[in-house]
Amino acid sequence: MLGWSAQARLAPDDPQLVVRPESALFDTAVDVRVKTKTPDVPVTLEASGDIDGTTYRSWASFLTDASGAVDLARVAPLRGTYSGVDPMGLFWSMVTIKSHGYVPASLDPIHIRLTVYTKAGSRSVVVTRSRIGPGVTRIALHGESIVGTLFRPKKGIARGVVIVLGGSEGGVDENRAAIIASHGFETLALAYFGADGLPSELANIPLEYVQRAIAWVHERPETRNLPIILEGDSKGAELALLVAAREPLVRGVVAFAPSSSVFEGFSTKQGVQRASWTISGTPLAYADNPIPPQVKAEIKADRAAKRAVSFRAQYMALATPPKPESTIAVQKIAGPLLLVAGADDQLWPSDVFAERIIATRKANALKFRDELLIFPQAGHEIDVPYMPTGDLAVFNEGSFRLALGGTASGYARADASMWPKALAFLDRISTGALEVQSSGQAATAGRFRYL
């Protein structure tokens, strides 16, 4: 059983810094408390650490209470990198101090040094934030018909299988797959472009490739009888919904920043339009309504002025009104959906698209209990909680800055609220609780949450 950090070596007048637990998965909240001998004295807490080639730092100042203590779960800082009562504020509010150049994301543990400063002195505790749980096995696939990484939970006992599909960055999204596996699910981080042996661009990707991965999972003796869930992010969410509408083995979908329509692929060839996906070698139709001249002009002006460019209005125009040939047939998905979106998504209007998906499902009187989570101050990058969120609103594409939307605190609240609901959704599918029961009858549902 984890207890409070032992600080017996400290002199009685030194500040005491206690953290519980000192080592845990990075999606685990920790308790941080300071103990001194004096009430109403200033105390400053600092967090610092390196994450994937970038040095981060946060801080917050407090006054001790009548007993000489500070409990981050009970008191808001007077000043600092975050405001309001938030026990994990020091973690998500860390800001970039120095970038050491591009370093690929890894599964190495993150070490965060927490330091308390008072007039009496200072003390530090190093907190270890693991990105993969103890006993989880990582298996890089070699010689298979698919490209990716398999994660097996502790002792190989899984409650379900989650196939993780990343977004337009390509490659293998091992981080999301590893943390899901750490909660008892077998996961397959599946690459579908941007990896050895796969297309270099997100264009003309066969849906049959993902179906082949589903068949591969279903044929393995270890996972043959487990429910299969697709989890996708952005373009990966578009892909997950498309495949789930065609594949009866899929029992549910978790879609971050989803789309209700199919959109064009990405090509490095200037002026070349290419479909994102194909079926039986035939490109899928994509949303291509006219883009108003004003929208084009605003994008051009923002790029010229080196402002962050939002494509929200462009994607809205492309898919409004929705055309049947480019609309994802979400009514054909034989399982529940969890849709997660930010109302300030500036890449594309995933909140509007998510509502369209739910509306279609309700119009078809489906029996599955869908869930919709929309967060007002979050953008395109809602993710696992307690990681730094200060740099998520804008992404530097090199030639221009891409607006993603959201605020640091908005993302932090969205992440912390969303993640336990996502894990509960996976648990619900693993136990077979897929339908809504209403007076003994199945009913379509969309549980709307605006948080």
C-alpha cells in the first residue's frame, strides 16, 4: 500500500514536502502537501522536468494555513502558472523553458522534480510518471500483414482489444496504446501510413488494411473471444468510424475530434487532390462543397501575416450541407460510440460533426448507448490528463502556424474529466453492456455532456 513520502531525515524546522504516490502511471493524480511549523508564511512550489526533448517548469505560491500546511487539493495559489484549486495544476501548467530539438515520443518514464521553497530552506521530491504500467508487454510486429505494435496487459489477461489509430501525423501511436494497455486491455497501435512498408502520405489508404488488422486480432487464440474496439484521433477517428460501419466485429468506437464526413487526403504535390481512403481500389468520395471566397481570403491573410491559421470555417463549408456520398454511415455501426470534442476546435469543427453523428444515430433509432463529451474551452488536442497543455493551441507546421484552439486550463479540465469516462466506456463494452434499457425496451440514446 502506498503511503506518504518518508521525510524523517529533515530537521524539524525544514519544510516537509510529501507526495502520494511518488511513482505511478502518468494518468494518475497525486496528492501534494507541504508542512511547516509556522502559519501564514509564504511557500513556493516548483515543478520541473524533461519530456521528450523539452524542458518544462511550473510554479505556484501559497500561504500556509493555521496549522502551517498547504494542501494543493484544498487551496488555490496566490500566483503561479495556474489558478484555482487544482491538485494537479503544477503538472499540466508546466511551460516550455528550453527545447533540445526534435525527439520522438518514447515510453520512458517521466521524472518530475517537485521543490518547496520557504525562508527556512527547501526540499525536493522526484515524482516518477510511468507511460507504461508494470507487467505490460510491448511486442513490435515483424513479418505480419500489418504494421504496428502490440501491447499485452499484465499476465496477458485482457478484458478487450483496442485498436489505436493515430491522426494525420502518421506512424504508430504507441503512447495512447501503452496507457490503455496499462488499464487491462490488449492494444494494437496500428500504423496506416508514414511507416516502413506503408504509404508515405495519407492518401488512398485501403479500408481493407484496417479490416485485415481486425481479422488478425480476431484470429489470435489469445484475443479470439474478446470484444474489439476502435479508437481514433482526428483523421484516425474518421477512419475508425468508416471501418466500424463496414465491420461487424467492431463492438464500439472511441473517437477524439471526430468527423461526420469523409475529407480529402493530404498530398505533397501542389494542387493535386487525392482521396483519403479507398474500398476495393475505388477512392471514397470526400466532402467538396464550395469554400466561400471570404473564408479563403481569411486563411490567405493569416498565413501572410504569420498568424495561426484556422481551418474550422473551411471544413465546415466543405461538409455543409452534408452530401450522402461523403457522409460516414454511422447508423451502420453495431456498437456504442464515445465522441470527444472541443467546442473551440480550430482545425475542424469536431463538436458540430460529433453532434451530427449523434443526430444520425438517434434518427435511426439505434439501441446503443452513445456518449458525447463536448468541452467549451478545449480545441483539437484533448488527450490523456496531467501532461503539459500550454503549447496545444497552436502547432508549428514549419511553413505556417496551425491553430488548434483551446486554452491550457480548458484542455486540463477536459482531459481530467474525459479520461475516466473513456476508461469506463471501454469497461462497459468489455462487460457486454452495450444497449440502453428503458422500461424493458431498447432505445436510442445520446448522453450529452457540456462541461
